[in-house]
Amino acid sequence: MVIVDPFKLEQAHLYILHNSTEVVPYVTQHLARREQWIQNEHTRTLISWFRNQILQELSNPNNTVSKTLMWLSERPKVHVFRYNSYTVKGYQFYTRMKDMWSIVQNSGVTLVAQALHVLSAKDKNLVYVEMSYYGIVDDIWEVDYTDFRVFVLKCQWWTTIMVKEWMKMDSDL
């Protein structure tokens, strides 16, 4: 077990909040607070805003706040477990460092994500667009929220826009 950089732990916590289905209504509400909400402001304030929203709901005796939401509104413990491999649903992931010593390479990942983007320099409105990302797993953390734990793959990411110049397509596909 190690103590990690508080900024990196906060990034992991934000990632977990953004990818927890129970938190989606709160993220939507947080983003809707102002028109043309800037992603950086959202990232900067979501954790404290989310905690205050949950505390406010918990003050109501008839609240329906789940234990998961309650624990997610708290910051995770400062200690995280680190692993060099992780298996989930039959898929094995290695860190880049473990890959260096392995015959099988399992540190590569890919995903399609919705991301907020400005349409153009003239039109400052934010829109969600789907983008493909490719990455290499640098670290694997188990983040502890007291009542449950969440695994996070810390990756170095590239978009297809960034990799097209050195991507090689297999002609047999």
C-alpha cells in the first residue's frame, strides 16, 4: 500500500464519479448550473459540489441516498493498493512495466468516450462528441471508499487524431 499524490488521487476520484451510474444525474445537474459551462470549472468544483448536494439530501429524513452515493460523496482513503496486473471479466491487464518482462503484451487499452468539446473558435458552445482513445496502462490502483473499492487503470492516452501519422493499417483486414 502506498500514499499517492493528492492531485492524482483527486483525478482518480473524479474519474470514478464520472463513471458511476448513480452519480450521472448529479453530474448532469452540476453541468446544467450555467450555460456554456467550461469543463475546467466543472472538474475543479464537482467533488465539493457533489458532497454538498449529498449532505443536503441526507439532512432530509425521507432521503433516498444510497450507501454508494454516501461513500462516493466522501473522499477516498489516501492509501491506495497498487498492482502490476488486474483481471476483470476474463480480461487481463498489465502495466507497461510488467509488459517489459512478459512474453504476452497486455498493457494496451482502447475506448470510445463522450467528451465535451468547443465546436469552433467562433462558436464557443460545448457539445458532447464521441472520440476513440488508445492508451497504455501505467499503473493500476485500488481506491478505497471504506464500504467498497474501485479499480482504476491509470493510462497514458492518445486520440486517433494524434496517432494517425504513425498508425499502420493491416492490409489483410
